[in-house]
Amino acid sequence: MKKILFICFFIPLSVLSQSFPNRTVQMLIPYPAGGTTDVMARAMQEPLQKALGQNIVIENKSGASGVLAARDVARAKPDGHTLLFVNSGNLTVTPHVQKDAGYDGVKDFAAVAQVTTAPLFVIVPGTLPVNDLSSFIEYAKKQPLPLPYATAGIGSFGHLSSELFVKAAGLKMTHVPYRGQAPTTNAVLTGEVALLITSMSSVMSEFIKNGKLKLLAVTSSQPWPSSPGVPTVNSVLPGYSAETWFGFVTTAGTPTDTISKLNIEINRILLTREYSERMLALGQQITIKTPAQLSGLIAEDSARWGQVVRENNIRNE
């Protein structure tokens, strides 16, 4: 009987990942088209395609405060070909709020690159008879029924930030969740809601310029460079602050040199004048971090906002 000899070749992951990317890269966005997250991700698409030499296909997979897209990436093959463009709340807030999220924001993702840091902005309809944060608080307290406020969903970063504001201001307001920033912008524009605390978008910026929306305050602890003259919330409500960040993560277990390659190419794009100016127009500040630094930030924010969720008993059953 002839013996058959099997020879096994063991190729290190570092060698395999040198060919990354070797096919189309999928970029998932957890919100509908038109919002800040979508605009920022799409601005990265073309330059990152050129840098990687492969097509990047974007899929807007909205719903459940970003859970659907995040869950897909958490369960994807850990080879770097599936990216998730997120705001911080998707990883550091939502898993604490939704028992059935299906992922751990710290353990199930590999940090790739931070893109920007940004505060949120306090927006009201242009027709509302207020011109600053103090007058809004006074106006809200005088209404016979609680005023409605919009968020991009239960457990979203905007939701927690809004709840903190309502509590700090001593108000009673009604939460109206929507699926993403675009519908929340429309809701405050039409007067369907009286308040929206959210990230800035180019569309919203235009509405503010033409008076259809009013910008009352910024949630950063210090005045925001791209919004000169806009007062901070903590100038009226001492101690209040809320800042978010945007960036890329991929599936946990992705080879480190694949992640390093993505980090390097994304950071190169961030340093270009074209991209930085586009982000500045959205009220964003370019922020460059290593994967390890972003990983640390995710863990730190998760601990902080997890505590806020527990203290305010915020749940999305």
C-alpha cells in the first residue's frame, strides 16, 4: 500500500495580511444617508479607495441605534475587509442600553482610526420664540405640556446627552426617537419637535444660516473653535459637557499589520487640506490617534457612559 505524504505549510498571519486588501472593502454606516456620519464616511470613500487600490462599497444599514450594522461587523471575518464607520455612541453607549445588542463595544471590535472629535449642538426651530439657552429653558418651563425633543434613537449618544441636559435644566420633556440624523433634522425644521441636541451637518448649517433653525449652544466644555461666538451649555448649566468622536473599527482578531495599514492610510487622508476643511464645515476637529490610543478611548468612554445609563435607568427593551 502506498503511503501518501501530506505537507503542511504554515504561513504567518503577518505574511497573509501583507496582501490586504485583496478584494472589495465594505464600509458599513449605521445610519441613513444624509446625516453627519454618512457624509463623513462618504468623504473618506474616494481617497481611501485610491490609497488601498481596491473599491470601497458603502452600505447604509440603519436601525436600532446603529446595532444592525455594528452587529454585522462584529460577526464578520476578521481580515479588515469589513469596516464600520461609527460615532462613539454606537460602541460606548448602545451596548449598555440594549440588552439584545449582540455585541460588546469594547471586546468585539478592533480599533482602526479616529477621524474627528466634536461636540453636539443645541438646535431649536427658527420659529421658536427664544434666542439663547436661558430663554429656551424659561420657555419650556412655562408650557402646559412637556415639549418634545428629537434624537436619533433610544440609547443614542444624542439621547443620553439630551437626558443629561433635561435633568440639569430641571425640565420635563418628551423624548421622540427617530432613525438617524436626517429625520431628526426634518423634525426640528418643521417644528414637530422643539429641541434637538446633535452633531452638526452641512444641511443643518445652511438652515441655521438662513434662520430656519436656531443654534443656541455647544456641548463642549470649552468654546468650540469652528463655532466662534456660540456659548457652551455649561455657561448656563455648570458642569455639563458632552463630546463625541467619529472613526473606524473592524472585527476583533483582525491582524495588527492590516489594522496598521488602514490606520496609516486614513491618517494621511486626515492630514489633507481638502478633508480637514470638509470636516471643519461640519463642526468637526480632525483627531489622529494610533489604534491603541483609540482602543483606550473606547474603553474609557464605555465606562463613563455605562455609568450614566445605569444612573438614569435608560433602557431600550
